[in-house]
Amino acid sequence: MGALCAAALWLCAFHSAQAQDDSAPEVIDGYLTVEWPELMPQADLDALLNPPEEIMQIQDGSEEDQITSQLKAESGEALSGGEPVFEDSAQAKRYQQALISTTIVPEYDGKQIRIAAFVVPLAFGEGPQDVTEFFLVPYFGACIHVPPPPPNQIIFSDFQTGFVLESLSQPYWVYGKLAAKIVENDTATAAYSLMVDKVEPYTQYNG
């Protein structure tokens, strides 16, 4: 399975884990621990957890495997003169809409949160590893090695203190105040912004 399904598979894994965990939300030092799928509306989550059947037939490395190319194919329009990538069905259209959704969950606007994430650096301080602006994404390689997840699964983060990014494959706990603010650049579009208070290496889920 190629890049097209990366986010959906991650969401499925979360959904299975969530079904087995009914514990109350965790608060660490005043920061609410947030899971990535909680930042998208239930309708978007349902759409991504139920992809159209034809998506499972896409070959790795094919043109159809590129999310950005697919999103240009409105209403299932063929990418290169062939058959449509998606059938012209309500399910397929809803899936495509979820892939580019900027719809947020308003309950998290203004909340002090912590979230486990991978970092996509955007701006640097004095040193090349001293990252001050970055995207937070839910899985490794997003926006770099594979196309970006939906905008409501990307958080633009501002941390003027900066931190040393040891490796792109290193996940982090990131703490700060979340805002429903869209930020766009050539890399991706984020539906949320975070004023970062601190960044810590991810060790284990429960802190």
C-alpha cells in the first residue's frame, strides 16, 4: 500500500486502540493530551476510515499513488486520459473532501494541549538544527517523503526559543496553546496553529 493510504491506515490503527481505551483524557502539567484524530470532525474521520474500494487497488509508485495528483482530479476525473481514479459515488467524493479538509473541531480552539508528533522544519534560528517554525504531523515522512495528510491533521507551530531537531524520524511531545488558524505555504496547508511552550523527545505514550 502506497502513500495514498498512509493517513487512513494510521487512523484505523488509532480507531482500534481507542475502542479498547475508555479512560478519561490525560492532563499533564495543565496540558490536555490530544490524539490526532480528535482534531478532525467525526464526519471526516468516518470518511477516511471507510475509503472507496478502488483505493485498495492502486499500485505503489503509480501516478494514482500521489495524493496531490488525485486531489486535482475533481469528481473522479481521470488523471491522464484513462479511467477515473475514483468512481463517481458519494463515498468517493466524501473521501476526497476529507483528504483536503480544513474543518476543525472548535472545542480545541484556545486549549493548552500536548500532542505526540513528527516535525517538518520550516524556519531556523542561529544553527541549521535550531528549528523555530515547523509543521507537526501524525506520521513520519508526511510532507517530505510522502504527500501531506489532511490540513486538519497538520499543525503550524511557532517556537521562537527554538529546539535542536536531532532527526526527522524522532517523534516529540509538543506543548502549547492551540488555535484554529489556517497557515499555507508551498509544503502544505495547516488548519491549526500552535504557540509552543516546550518540546520534549517522545518516550512513551503516557508520558
